Amino acid sequence: MKKDMEDLEDMRSIVNVRNLENMRNMVNVRNLEDMGNIVNVRNLEDMGKNMDYRLKHVIGEGAFSRVYLAEDRNGQQYACKVSTEAGLLRWEAEILGSLHHPLFPVYVGYEENGGGGKLFMEYIPGRNLREMMRVRKFSARQTMRFAGELADGLRYLHERQPVILYRDLKPENIMLCENGHIRLIDLGCACCQDAQGGAKTGTPGFAPQEQLVSGRTAGVYSDVYALGKTVQSMLAEKGRCCDREGECVEKSYGRRRKRRMGGNCPNMKRKYFREERICRRRLERMINFAVRDDFRQRPQDMAEVLCILTGQKKVEKEVICEKNIWESHYKNPCSLPPI
């Protein structure tokens, strides 16, 4: 009998030790991929409190917040948005935590202390488009691909229930990554369409009048306007354009000439300029419709924008997040017949 009691005590000790180890493993989550999968937590503060990190330096600054580069003990880097407006930051954390799309950063965690808050998300290295446009211009083919990726991601926001409006699309919020694709950051102005307070929001020059005038409400057509303005600023009108394939396009004395680095092929020249003309024609058509002052004359959703960009009469209604956006037909719009 005594031996059985001792065996029972040993088993309890082993179970308790194993449970303790499991709990430690669950708490010490330091891998971004693991944390990105644990998004649907009831309490957003749990993951933030369990993080072991240090803030290194400022990488961005806004009206009500600063963004720091954070690093944990394993050297994994995150972007940490710090703000004294805990309510607004918590709302941004809830929206970001519900998104699963390659255009947006991965949600990591959130914590509050004192009246302020800290939002942890995926760190996206690179430069924003505003910085890139100061040193170079983008070709029509590159601008077409960027416009398609932006429209695809915004369409994902607009098709959610309830509808989410981004409301602050501009080159400063678009990051150009090393792989040549773009990511959209800073959802501080995002809100549900049915929860607008009628306050002014957005950036003059990119936001439509319904966002800059108090008492008016924005809609999906407001993000369409901002997309048109953003693409208009990206589209190379003058100067020098460097294409990703190593080609250099110049406009000089009213003539456009192309100098190919490392070779000269007439057939490739003709194909390149043909695709440039197709892309520019479609982009200019999209901009013409999107930036109209009367929102009723703009495309009413991103599906119409994608139809204009791709030259198709209809874009399939599907759940965009379930497909790989980078391998979609929006990536290579030049393969479609000209309009």
C-alpha cells in the first residue's frame, strides 16, 4: 500500500512538471510566425504582456504615435507603434488582428500601460514610395503592378463584414520591399463604414472632399479616389524611368528613347514600348474615372477598378485572401490584349 502511494506521488510530480514546462513553452513565444498564427485571442493584451523585447530606435513618426524597431532575445525584429491614445491604438490592433492578406503586416501583439498602448506587428524593411520617387521614377508597367496589388488589398478590406475603409492611402504608407512587391502600413485612420463619426481624416491632396469636410461620410468610393491620386503621383510623366528588368527609359527634347543595358534587341524594344503604351493607357483611364469630385461618377468598388486595369469586362467574385495575390493575373496585366 505504501509503495502504491509513493508511485502515485511520483506520477503526480511528473504530471505537474510536464504541465509547468508546457506552460513555459506557451508563454515564451518569440517566433513571429508562431505569434502571427495566434491572432484570434479574446484578450489582445495577453500577447503583448508575454513578449520580452527592447526598443532600439525610431523608424517612423505620426501625429499621435511613434514607431520603433523592437527586438526580442532571439534577435527577431518587430515594429512597435507607441501612442498615448490607447483607445485609437487598440482599435487599430483589433482591425489589424482580423486581417489575413499579404498586403498588410502581420499582427503580433498589443499591450496597455498607464493611459498609453503599444502595438506590435511585423517589421517590413524597405523604403516608402515617397522616398523612392524622390530619387527615381517608375515605369508604367511597374505602376500597373503596384496599382493592381493595392486594388486587390483594398478590395479585401471592402468585402469584409462590416466593411473596412482605409481612408489614408498615400505614397508614404506604401512600402517597397526587396522582392519588388509593395506592402501597405499604418491603419491608424481605418474604420468600419458604419462607425464613422463624421470627423475630418486623411491627407489633403490624396483624400477626397467627403473626408476633408466635417459632417460628411466616406465610402468605398473614397478609397477609390485616393488610389487614383496615389497612382497619378507614381506614374512617370517626365524625367528618367528605370525598369526592374534593367532597362532605362528617357524622355528628352520631346523624343523618348530606350537604352538597354547589356544588349540591344529590336524585338524586345517593340514589345517593351507596346506594353508601356497599354499600361499607360489603362492607368490614365482609371485615374480619369477615379479622381472625379462627384463620388457618384467614380467606380463604386475596387472590382470596377480592376476591370479597368486588366481590360476585363468582369472580375471574378472570390475570397481574395485564399489565393496568392502575387501569382494572380493582376501581377502581369501586360499579357492581356490591349484595350
